[in-house]
Amino acid sequence: MPRPLRIGMIGCGAIAEQHLRAATSLDDVAVVGVCDLSPVTAEWMAERFATTPFVRHAELLDQGLDVVHVLTPPSSHVALARDALAAGAHVLVEKPIAADAAEAAALLDDAAAAGRRVVEHQNYRFNDEVLAVGDLLASGRLGDPLELEVRIALDVTGDDRFANASLTSPVAHLRGGVIRDFLPHMAGLVVLLLGDGPVEVRSARWSNRSGIAGLGADALDARAETDGGVTVGLSFSAAAKPECFRILLRGTAGLVEVDLFQPYRRVEVARGPQVLSPLTNLVVNGTTMVLDAGRGLRSKVLQRGTYHGVARFLDAFYDAVRHGGPGPLPPDEVLATARLVDALAAGAAGDPS
Amino acid sequence: MILFVTGAGGFLGRAVVDAARAAGHDVRALVRDPARWSGPAPDDHLRLVAGDLRAAGPWTEALDGVDVVVHLAATKAGDLHSQFAGTVVGTERLLAALAERPPTRLVHVSTFSVYDYDRLAVGAVLDEDAALVARPETRDEYCQTKLVQERLVRRFAAEATTEVVVVRPGAVWGPGELWDGGGLVGLGPGRTLVVGPRGALKLTYVTNCAEAIVAAATAPGAAGATLNVVDDDPPTPRRFAAALGAAGLQVPRGVPVPYGLVAGVAALLAALNRRFAGGRAKLPGIVVPAKLAAWAKPLRYPNDRARTVLGWRPRLDLDAAARDCADRSGSTS
């Protein structure tokens, strides 16, 4: 039996819950400890996931860890990742990995010099629906990609961390405000599906429609184009209903549309005789949607939610740590994601420092 | 005395501020946004302190010279981590501030939700000696976070010089919070499911409850005590709805269903869940045994200890409370 991989997690907020659930579901993984500046938070999470609490991250890093997850607010990501590298660990950093692409590149260089891996956690890459889009594209049934649209509608206005004037908003100072937190996911999907080549942002309209200053921007409508001529639309809305995380990829031979929040798939491709294709597509997609509704209900009851890609991402990263290989996300794609985020955020209000 | 009240802008907090002033105390009321304060205008005896326990801020300086801290602030909505941050991390920060500026007494307002209803037989007495929840994961976020919060306060009590009183109110009702007249699940317009129609509701009228909390701030024998606060003669859902109706307050019509029937269905579903889904299936709370028991198991709720230790009497009986509630809701017909 292999020695269990020794894991430590810094930061015990809501996302740590997903990392801990995923890590503890995997074989040959030992979560050695969790760390939070709030002692009661570290203790509570440690109790629930049968591990050891730490308040000082240096003490956690002294435990001889193979992998450290950095799950703290973004401003501390790079410093903590460097400390973890210095302790000899591989590092998985929640998105955004760094404040900008230059900082991300420097961190990745440090990791390479130390012979360790640093990766940005982009869990949605491993959701069923995203994998299906990737498979369909790779199969050639969509032809060559022409347009990619990634649209998130999510009501973030009720989140007390942003709307409460007594609290320091964790994002108000960032270019792009609360949306900045979602950009790595959106940009990461562009990189995943269209490659890590240059993407030129043609326009990016940022606005705050809710009037809640702590959110920074809460709406984005951006258009971009890859060096291969594929047009890209990225949009975020805190006001639009129903909430969605939709990906639409249109190619020269067909299209696929999926949603990650209320999972469904719509695929329009050549099916059978050309004259019957539109009708066949309607029948096939109608049937698929009915089945997707059943699957959705089952997932809801069994609590298999939007975060189901986390365990796959972690598994792929841990596997690369043990055995080598590309891992879930190569450094070039981490950088390409950060560059696209920078380009999109360049037009947004906020203090980049 | 000077009382520092956290969560003063909330439903119970507002009533505690009123009760404290009525009892002749000076109040420093911690509120997130003073612009949204709907209580009496600040004066020499009432000072609004802007702040949030989750963040460091000048609110800690307002603890200088305080005799008693009444801690009501908690987050009751949102996911587990939001509630944990608001309820537990906020308390952690408050207790750290109290260690720097120790008051004579801390009145911690906990909840009936921390009790383990699953372990009590139908008809049993639930008093302060009842066991606390052993498996928090079977209960809702509010229970889970209030349990950790109370544990934190008890640890503080063991180490600090400050006296600690833990008050556990039942279901606090009043203007804007009528608990659907004892209904558990809405059944469409004007109808609600009443599970266990013959069981008592662990109710306390907001004014009565606030007066108990203020009494806990000063009662000499209360130090170190844990006190359940419910009103006298807890009513059945039908009696509660009738009192509200007689006062002109609108509540949905109750559709009664025996507790044993729903508990049986819940037990069956729990067994199926364990058998076929490894216990992972998330079902509505009404068919989750531990949650159902907490919400609707028919039990008896004495208030002897609070009456004895605090010298408190629920001033308004059910009918008087309903009339007071209607007057203050402006909806008397």
C-alpha cells in the first residue's frame, strides 16, 4: 500500500468545506491538519473532519506535508504559497492564484525552481458538463469552434460580507470587485476549450447595478477574440434570473449548450439524414432534458452539487504529485488564465494595488 | 447599571433595549447600521454603537465601563459557514474583547435549539438538565452554530473573572414573528401543516423574554446559571392560533396531523436513506427525525428555574401578549 499523501489546509472558510469533503473522500490521503487565524474556526473544522487544528500556519507547515491547500482570502495567497513551497510542499491555491499574471508567473517560477508544483484550483474544469463539452469538441462533431459564450447569473447582493458597511469587503478594492472572484473560472474555461494562446479583449463593460458599494462591479459584459479568430463572450449578472452558469460553444458543424448550476445539455449536431437533423435534434434534446431533470433531482437529494468537480481536480493533482504527469492544469494554462483575467479587469474600476 | 447589548437591532435585541431602559439601566446598543435603527432616539441613557462583531473596530472601546454585556448577536440565515462566521466567530471576537475589558457579568443568549430532542420521549419534561445535541450534523445550521457558540462561552466562563449567565429562550414570538400560529410547513395560501396539534409550543412573548434577559443581567443568584425562558402554560397550536385570531392577528389555518404519524414517516425515510443512499440523501427537515423532533415533538416546558433564580414572571399572559402584539403590529381589526 502506498504511503498516504500528507495534506494540510490553510484557511477554514466555506471553500475549505468543499476541499475537506473532497480530500477525505479520496483513498491514500491523510489530512494532517487545518489552519485558521480564528482558533474556534480551526477547531470546529478539525473536529468535523477528524484532523488537527492549527492557528499558526508555520506550525502546520512543520508537519512534513506533501501538499498544502491555500484557501484564504486572495490577498494572502502568494505569500502563503511561498511559505508552503519553502516547507517542501506542493501547493494547490484557490482562485485567483495571485493578484495578477506577473505575480502568478513569479510564483510558478519559484515552484519550478523548488522542483514543486503550484496549481490554481479551477474545479469547474472537472464538472460533468464541462467534461462533456470538451469531449464533444475533441470528437470533432462540433467542427471548428467559432464562438464561445460563458454566462454567469448569480445574486451576490445578499452576501453579507459585501453588503455590510461594518465589514471590510474582501473584494471592493480589487479591479472587478466581486466578479473578480469568478473571472478565473470564466477565463479558465476559455483556456480549457480554446487553448492557451493570446486572447484579445475587444470590450469589457463593467457596472454596478445594485448600488451596493462593497460589491464593486456586479455586472460584466465582455467580448474578446482568440488568436485563432474564435469570438468569446463573457458575462456576469447579479440581477438576472434564473441563476445560471451557462456555456455555449458554437462550431462549424454544431453547437453545445450546458449549465453547471441546473445541469442540462443541449447538443445540436448532424444526426442521421441532413434533412431530418433539426427534428432529430429536437427529439433527442427534449428527451435528454427530461432525463437531466431526473438526474438533477437525484443530485439535489444526494447532495451532489456544483462542486462535484473538486474531488476530481484534487485526485488529478495528488496523482501528479505522486507519479508525475501533467496534473489537472498545466502552469501554462494557469498563466494564460491569469493573463485573460488581467486583460478583462483592466477596464474595471478599483485600485489594482 | 450600564448594559452593552449586541444584536440590539434584531427582533429580540430591540425588546431587550426597551426592557433595559424601562428597568432604569443605561444601554449601549451595538448595531451594524445606526441609520437603520428603528428604536427610541439615542439620549443620555441610550447610545448606539456602530459595529459588527466579525470585524475589529471602535466598538470594543464602547465596552469601557460596562457592567453587563448581553450577547444576542447571531446570524440566523445563510449557509453553515455564513452562520458560523456571524454567530461563532463574532462571539470569539467579543469574548476576546471582554478579556481586555471585563464586565461584571455576561448574559449569553443561547437557544432551545441546542437540546437533543431525539433522546426525549414524547411527553417528557425538557428542562435545563436535558442533554445537548450529540450529533450536530443531524440538525440545522442554526443549532450547529449555536452549540459551538455556547461551548465557547462556557470555556470563557471557566477562565474569566466575568460572571456568566446562559439564557436559553424558547420560540420568541411578537410583532412580525408569529411562527405561523404553530404551523410547521406552509400548504399554500392560508393553510399550514400543524404537526402534533395537542403538543405544547415552547413560546415566549418577546417582551416577557426580554424582561427575563434583563433580570438575568442583575439577579444576584444568577451567576453561573443556565436558564430556560418560556412563558407560563405553553399553549397548543390551536390555543395559540385562537389567541392570535381573537386579537385580530392573521395566521394561516392549521391542518393538524399527529406527531406520531409524521415521526413514523420520518423514521421510515431515514431507514431507506441509510439503506439505499448511505445516509447522504438530503430530505426536507419535516421528515428528518432529529429536526422534526426539535420542531414538533410534544414535550413539557417548565420555567421554574428562571422564575426562581431571576424572580421573573412572564408579565403578559397569552391573550394579553396577543393583544399587545396586535397593538404594536398595527393590525387590530
